[in-house]
Amino acid sequence: MTALGRTGPMPPLARILGDEGLRLFFPLAALHAALWPLLWAVVAGFALPVDGTIPPSLWHAHEMLFGAFGAAVIGFVTTAIPEWTDTRRMQGRALFALAGIWGLGRAGGLFGGDAAAVVAAVADTVWLVLLPLYVAAVSWRKRTARLFGMLVWLGALAVSGGVVHAAFLLGDVGLAQAGLHRAGLVLLGLLGLVLARIAVPITNLVLDPGGTSSPYRPHPGRLNLAPGLVAVALAGDIAGVSPAVGAYLAIAAGAAFLDRVAEAFVGREFFRTEILALAGSSLLAGSGLLLAGAARLGAPFPETPALHLALMGGLGLGVLAVFAVAGLFHTGRALPLPRPARLAILLLVAAVLLRVLPDLGVLPPPPGPPHALAGLSWAAAFLLWLRIYWPFLSAPRMADADVC
């Protein structure tokens, strides 16, 4: 029997999924991103089974940041770091142990309540600390400073997660809100770093599928402008600057993301889904930060839809784009993206617009329960990606699936 170019019986599914981080954690992230908000908003009516000091809305933010996006970060880091440094991948039992720890934290977010906060705090703290320690260990062994930016942002994510979980344990709603806001900024900074790292090779592959040249070379001085200005905005928030100063720092960070959109224009190939999705991630993140700053300066709309545009839109589209692109390269396939993957990207953008535009006063609220249509479109995007890519991820590794 032949399976994707290999002879002999197919390895057990656990062995295949444990081959590298993205095979295990990208599907977990997609399932959590699709099902948790759908259960919370559509089925449970914005409630949780157990009442506690922390309101369900903060549990929702917690689960999206540390649950869905957290699994995406774990999968990306455990896959990209070995690739960037030519070191051995984390595999097998280590990956499944990490997945078990992450999953234990999700059990806390599923039920809510004060006891669940203890479970989530212990489990999430473990993986949040393990990730920067893993990157630091690889960096030390390879005697390289190339991972410094990733190490800093992962360390900041661990610190912000620690603040959030401490606030959950103490029942301090104000501190929990501040910690979640900072965790969102950290993830946006990490997004800017990742986009700067992967957008260049993806664009060059679109322009030259043979990979014999590098026609796309963005300005090196602006490569890390977005994560740098997000770091400044985060530092200002921690330092307690005035609302006006914090607003202008958010606007500056948003403008840096929009600068990445301008740099992504490479002619008609810009409209290829692979480039457009990465640029769209920057567009949504930057627009959300700009609107958040405007809201703080007195614009006639609340800050909540602006934050959803930056996090649900910018982070969500960036995560789905990485899933779609890396899911091809790491299973021995090449661009372009499958047509259903393009549809998944459109569904995600539609979900973001349905969630944000009514709160901004641009569109009337859609029919049905609040945010139900947005939640269904969001869930459909990730479930469609999983439906298309699961046969790739659950099949044995190809010999030429080592480069992304």
C-alpha cells in the first residue's frame, strides 16, 4: 500500500500528529477558536455553567487569547524555532504533554467559576513559562541572538498571563481587564514579529515560484516597526500614561501596521490570497489600534469594537493565514492555497465585519441573537480550514516537507 509517496502501513495517528508542533496544535487551536465562542455566545447566551467573581465576558477574552490564540502560538513556536535554528523538533510525548497542560486550562474556561480560575491559572502558567524557556534553551545551545525578539515577546506573554491569572484568583475584575488588554497588545506585537518574518519569503515565492530569486526586499529599517511601536504602547500602558498619550501611542502602533500593508503592494500579485491575507491581517490589526486610539480621544463609538477589530480581525486572520500557508509547506505541498481555504479566509473577514460594524454604527445589527451570525461565520472559517487540511496533517510526513 502506498500513502503519499511512502510504502508500508501508515503510522498510528498519534505518531503522525506528534511529529511536529503544528500538526497537533493547529487543529486544536482551530477547534477551540470555532467551538468555544459558538457555545458561549449562541448556545449558552453569554453565560457559563458556574458563576464566579470574574464575569463571563472576561472568561471569553481569556479563552480567545490564551486558549485559541495560545494553541496557535504553541504550534508556531515549536515548529518555527527548530526550523529557523536547524535543531531537533519537539516531538512525541513532549508535545502531547504540552497539549494536555493547555487542554487542562481550557477545562477551566469551559465551566467558569472561582475553582476553574485555579485550574486555568496553574495549567496556563506552566505552558506560558515553558515556551520562553524552550526558546532560551535553543538560543543558548546555538549561541545565536536571532531569537531574541521572539524570546522577549513570549516572556511578555508569560508575564501578562501571570497578571491575568493572579487577578482571576483574587477576584480583581479591574486588574483582570488591564491584564487581558496588555496580553492582547503582546499578541499583536508577536503578530507583527511573525508577519515580518514570514511575509518576505511568502511574497518571494508568489513572485518567483521556483525560488531562484528574491525580488521582494522591503526596507530593513521598517521591518520591525510595528512590533516596536506596539512595545512602546505596551510600556506606556504599564507606566500609566494619560489616556490621551496612550491613545496616540495606540494610533502610532496602528499606523506602523498599515505601513506593512503599503509595503506589501507588489503589483497585481498583491491580490493573490497568500499575500492579501497577510496584508489583511496587518490592515485589520492597524485599523483596530487606530480606532481604539480614536475612541480614547472621544470618538463617538466605544473601544470594544476597535479591540475586536484588532484582535479578532488582525490576530484571527493572521492565525488563519499561517495555518493555511504552513499547513501546505509542512506537508510537502506548494502554493497556491486550496479554494476552500480562500473561502475560509473570506468567512473569517465576514465574521469580523459582522461583529464590529454594527457596534461602530456602520451597519444595523444582523437578525437573530446578538453576534450569532458573526459567531457562526467565525466557526465556519476555522472548521472549513480543518476539514480541508486534516487529511494533510494526519498523513505521514513527506520527504520534502521540511522547509516553510
